[in-house]
Amino acid sequence: MKKSLASASVLALLSSGGAFAQECTDPVQITWSTIAGFYTDAMAGFVKSFEDENCAKVTVVNIDNSQLYNKQVIEMVGQTGAYDVVTLETAEKAEFAENGFILPMTEFFKDKQAIIDDVSPTLRAMTVEYKGDVWGLPYYTYSSGMFVRQDLLDDPTEQAAFKAKYGYDLAAPTTWEQHRDIAEFFTRKAGDMLKGQPLDKDFFGVGLMAGPFPEIQDELSAPLWGMGSDWLNAEGKVPVDDVEKVLNDYLALMKFAPRAALTVTYDGVMNQMKDCQIAMTHGFFLDQWPNAVKTEENCAGAKMAAIEAPMKKAYVGGFLLAVSSSSANPDMAMKFVAHIGGPVIQQQFAEMGGASTLTSVLTNPMFATPEKRTTNGQYATLNQVFSSMAGFSSNLFKTPFGAKIYNTMQIPLQSAASGQITARQAAEQLAADVEKICGGPCPIAN
Amino acid sequence: MSSTPASSGPAAMPKTKGAGLSDRWFSVLLIAPAMLITLIFAILPLAQALDVTFRMGDLSRGKIGDYVGLENYRVVFADSAFWQAGWVTLKFTVVAVGLQMILGVGIAFLLHGATFAKGLTRSLLILPLATSAAVTGLFWRYLYDTQFGVMNWVLGSLGLPEPNWLGDYTIALWSVVLFDIWQWTPFVALIALAGLQALPKEPFEAAELDGASRWRILTTLTFPLLKPVLFLVLVLRTIDCVRLYDAVAVLTRGGPGTATETMTFYLYRTGLKLFRMDYASTMAVFFLYVMLVAAVFALTPLLKQFTDRAKEA
């Protein structure tokens, strides 16, 4: 029955598309600047359906993630109209909104409130809303939790040894102190035993992303937010003592991570996991679940789990689709945003293994089946993360300087991670850099 | 007499050029396209950059702002990261260029004296130069990889320490230097080899007949005759190293921390990550000024030598 319904839908879609194609002689041109890679490849098919339904021609411009922000800002400042739809990282939203680079979509979504309501309130607060307006829709979320080797936590030999050493039961960490203990416990040399078997290479307690990429700040957001602090306090300044504290804890963890921690980004950590080198991650992007779960194929007896980060706080982020204020066709661009971020496409995106942003998709029982575990197995955890973080929003996302701060902060943080400077010096340098960027205390929107 | 070449030449020239142009205007016409391109793509942007150095220029706020006098220069000169980047650039340039010159000239001498597989070796030397640093840098990043890289695999197999090539702040810069040496030493070698092959034979034959030692020939004949070529390579490599960006961007992104952040990379970060075009332009103008001064000092003897030779000819 399901099959015949699906076939009928496809036929209907094709026939309507075909009919439109005959009528559509002068399609409206829009251009979408976005991130090269899976996120965009998966969207190519959805772009086609939008074109067919709306008599539009969408040109997708793939840009490497490291250059996307720069390129978009230049086009926005020049008001070139080169991009109608732009893709923004969470920390960039306020800057684009404040400077008039993107158009508010509050009015547009007035009769489509259901779509906005479908975005988890936590994700909505972080990625969609700014100063009471709606600025687009996220189409992909890389919100963080943690990945652990559940088989290690469940092993009776390891449990007994852990209890003997630390005096409490080995289980998924709920505090950062426990996380540290587990990282230390599982750090072993080649030849040592793990789950009763000798290791043929060194094994590490944790994989860290301390390389020269804007990810060490994503990791550190988890303990910083977890301790009730933020990258910017209410006065718009960096809380130096708090940053120093989490950075010192992070430095202590570096001992239990592969040395490559200082050069890798998220894919490097995933490679370490799949290469049976690490027991768990720090705060980590849950969208990487399909990658992480491959560890089970590579490492004998491995069982992966996606869990919430200790203290139930971690980086929440998503790629926001927004409409450029210099767009020549803003109406069509807004329709496109609603199309890609809307429930139909998000459902299809999820079926392809994408990390959807809509609650209706994330809670859809069809993705909770054992067959879907390897592609969508992180959805339940993602919902828990959003639920645990309900009502939370970082000041980093409420300042129009958020993007610049975000793009700068890995430098002092990584300097400390590499031992070039101390945690205190890094925290002070970060505070000075932020003050320089904002020209004083950073303005924080309510 | 009117039909002699001396008098008929100049008189006939305007006819062939058409429109009765004088030699002076004809030469102006010839260089005009090049000058126009230079004006549009170099002089005008430079003038605009100079203008921006005296203004508030936070591009992400939408536009270039009001004039602020010398404030940007004050900020840049007081910026420790700027001087740190300058120091990194200087260290990189001195070591990389120095080693490239020594190794390159050494290879050139070996090749010059080689009797076997000379052509093949010369062709192989071109390979590192044939691909951009952005691509080869990516290969090297994998070679340097602490866990999966070939370098550490080889070192580990030999029981030697396995460095964290790009992650250890004490050696990351030297890892970039090593990459640059791999890529650009062949350039020095090939140019030096061409210079060696172009040297006149007579003075060397005379020196041999006079019983001069190899060392004497090398110091009194080979190097002095090769000096203009080597000097040119030195200047070219220095300029290239001073504006190093691509290798850093691909290998380390300036990290760990700021350990490999060169002047150009810092300029890029300031201009295109923070969008402070005012600071970036100020750095660029200062950078250009330093380079111009250095170039004038470095190139004057060379230009003089070329001019003298032209006069002699």
C-alpha cells in the first residue's frame, strides 16, 4: 500500500512538474550560496523539485566552508545581488541581520507559523530569531552531544577496574570530572589489555579537535555553558576566569588524546574513532553519527552510542538559510528557504541520512527503527539535547560581532592547547581580542 | 645624399607607423596598454588602499567610514600579533631561502658535472614546481600526519622519534620550511644550472692551463661569473618567501596558535576574516614600503650591472 501510494505521489509530482515545465518559459533566477559537500549534494534533488513547482531556476554555488563567510560578506557589502539565498553559521546570524545583509522573514512566515514552530525552540532561539524577528530557516543541524564506545562502558572487567580505581560505577559521564576520569582510565599503551584483549596499538581515552579550525571553541562551549557561564557575559565581556578554568580542564584532557588532536578537525576525530584509537569524544557534532557508527564495522565488538554531553549543555548550531537584502527576487528566494527548510524536504533529507532541524522529523517513529539506526540513530539524542537546553541561548549569538569573535577565538584557545601560552594568557588574549573586535564591551541584543 | 639610409630611415618611419607619429609617441603608444593595465589593476587599487589606511574601514559594517588620520598606523604598530607575524616571516625567509640557495647551487653543480641521466633528473626537478602549493601542500599534510603519515611511519619503523610535525609549535614552522625547500630548491638548481652552462669556456680553460686549483677556479671564476644569476634567484626567492601564504594556509592555517602565522596570512585574517580593511590596508602598505626599500637596495647593483653590460654591448 505504501509503495503504491509513493508511486502515485511520484507520478503526480512528475505530471504536475511536466505540466509546469510546459508553461514555464521564463523561470525566475535565484542563486544559493552554500557549503560544498554532503549538505549541498543531498539538496541537489530538492532544488529540482522546487524549480519544477515554482517556475524558478536555482543556481547552487558551492563554496568551501572555510571561505563561505568571507565570500558572502563581500557580496553583501557590495550589494552585488550575486546571492539571493545565503547560508549562515549560527554565530553569523546577528551580524548579517544587524547590518541589513539579510531580510527579516517574519511577515513571510506569518501564514506558515507551523514551520517555524516545528523548529525546536532551542535551535530556533540560536539560529532563527534575532531581536524578535525571524531571519530564515535552518536546513541542517550540527548540534552537539557526545559519542562513546558503549561496549567499553558495558564491559564487566573494565567496570570492575574502574570502580576499584575511582570509587564509582563506570557509565556514560554526566559531569566533566567523570569525563576526565573515563578519558584517563581508557588511555593505554600498546600491549595493555582492553576488554580482556591485548592492544596492538596505543589507545586513548578521548578524541579532541584542538587543530587550527573553529572547532575547539565548539568543544569548549560545552563545559563553559555547563558551568553556567558563557563566552560573553551580560556586560559583553569575556569572563576570563571561567574561560581559564575550562581551558585548564581541557589541557588536562589533552594528555589522554592522540597527539594528532593539535592538527585535526571533526573528520580527524571520526577517523580516530573508526580506527579504534579512542574511547569517546568531547562535545561533538551529532550529525556525524553515520560516520561514528562505522566504528562498529571496523573495531571488533564495538558498540557506539550518541549521548548528551556532560552537564547537558553543548554547542547548538545549524546552517541557516536566509534571503539576501540585495536579492533581485526576494519573494522567490523566501519560497526557496521555506521549501528547503520545510517539512516535506526535511523529511526526504532525513531519509538520506541528513540531520534535520524539524521536531516533526526528529520525532518521526520511522527514524527510530533498528534499520534506521546507522543513518538516523542520533535523532533521539538530538531531541534530548534540544529539550535539556530549552530556554538557553548564548550571548555569542546575540551580538552582531559574533561571527568575528567566533572566527578569532580558536587562535588563543589553540595556542594554549599547543602549549605556546598558558590558559590564563589565552583567556586574557581572547578577552583583549574580543574587546578589540567590538571596540569595547560587545553589544548584546535582548 | 637624400637617398642614404641615414637620412631616408627616419623620414620613412612615420609612413610605416601611419598618422605621422614621432618615435616618442610611437613608443608611448606601444607601452600604453601595459601601463593602462598596471594603472587599473595596480596603481588605482594601491591608491585606494592608501586612502583606506587613513579611514575607518570595518567592511562588515557595510562601508568604508570617515577619515581617522594616522590612527590605523598607531593601532597596527602597537599590535604585537603584527610584529610576531613579521618575525615569523623573517625567520621563515632567512632559513628557507638560505637552505634553498645552498642546496640548489649544490645540486646544480652535481648536475653540471653529471654524465648520466642528466636530462631525466632535470625533468624530475621540474615536478615540484609544476603543481601549486595548494595541491602539493595537501599531499604534504598527509605525509606529515602524526597518525597516518608516511614520514612518521618511516621514522617509527627505524625506531626514531615521531614528531608532531604540524601540531608542535616548536617545529611547525620548520615543517613548513621543509615543504618550501622541497618545492623551490629545484627552481634554484635549474636556474643555477642554466647559469653554469652559459658560462664562457675560455677563462676556465686558461685557468686550468695555468694550473689553478679547483677551489681557486670556483672562488675566482665560477662564483663571480655566476653572481648575477644567483643574485636574481636570491631576490626572486626572497620576495616569494616574504609573501608566503598558500603553504601556510594549506598546511597549518597559521597554527598551532600563531606559530606559523606569516605576515600575509595575518593580513588575510585581518582583512577577510575580521573585515578590518583599514588595518589590513595599513599592514599591506607598510609591507609594500618595506619590500620596496629592500628591493631598491637589492636590485640596484644588479640593474647597474645589466645597464653597464648593455652599454658595453
